[in-house]
Amino acid sequence: MKKSVARLGVGGPVGSGKTALLERLLPLLMQQGIEVAVVTNDLLTQEDADRLKRQGILPANRIVGVETGSCPHTAIREDPTMNLLAIRNLERTFPELDLVFVESGGDNLASTFSYDLIDAYIFVLDVGAGDDIPRKNGPGFIQADLVVINKIDIAPYVGADLNIIDRDAKERRKGKPIAYTNCKTGEGLDRVMQFIFDKLLFQPVR
């Protein structure tokens, strides 16, 4: 299938803040004049798609929910056909699109995206999972084009040491980019935006 619109995967464990990240990024991108759409993945529901639609950030027909019916890894890696079809339909309906997000269903640290589906992917982690997560060497974390360490504001309350996370993440990622975010305040989102513009849109952030 011919690629045209830029495609960015967003993966990570359940509750890490993937949808919350999208809720913050979408308005920022739209303010920059970027035409966006979203494909979400859930096992047997369209919960994440419905959540985004309720927010009213995008027209509802720019948000497509895919029910994978199987392991979330399959729909973004082994057989991404359902997601490819959803993207193709969005491209046909909105030929002006610049960027489509593909949000995976709740994954584990082994989850990665097929580059037949996306051009790059973000892997989102929650500091509440513990400051030992980078040392587990999960392929999703290691191979992602950008890792987002989210919910940095709760670190003191869950006994997570951001200095340890930063040290180990840098060691394991070997120079690949990392962003530290708080989606409630917007802290760190500028780093994610810069990644999107540099890696996918090939233009400066205004």
C-alpha cells in the first residue's frame, strides 16, 4: 500500500498515558496548521476513540476506532491490515492530512510497531511502573524512535527516582531521544513536538 500521509505510532502499557498524550498533542499540532487524524486500537471496544471524540478536539470522523479482537501486538506488528485499511479510508476522506496517529491498545514492554504501518513510533512509560523499567530492556522501549517517560509529577509519591530512570534510560537507549512529560501541565511536550516536526513533518515548529 502506497504511503503518503506521515504516520506515527503511539504504544506503551495500559495506563501509561497514551491517550492523554494525544489529547495534549492534537491541539498543539492544529495550532501549527497541521492536519491530523487518529486511529485507536482496543481489544473489544472503541473506548479510546470514544474518549477522544468526547473531548471534541477533532471532528469525530477524523477519529477511527479499531477493535483488534486479539493481542494488540498483532494489529500493529504481525498483521496490521485493519490499521492500514483505517488509514487508507482516512486518506481518501481527508486528502489534506499531514499526520495520522496510530495508538495501540494496551501493550507490554515487548510491543513494537511494524514499519510497514508507521514511519516512526513513540513508546510511553509511566513512572508509576517503577524506576527499574528501563533496565528490563523491553524491545518497545529500546527500539522506539522516541521514548516518553510520562507522569513525572507522581514520582515522589510512588517511590520512583527520576535520576535513576534518566541514567538507565540513556544507557539502554544509546543516544535515542527521550522526553519527560507531565500531560496535566504540559511539561515536556515541547520535546515531543520537536521530535514530530523533525522526524515526520520535516519543518520547523513555529
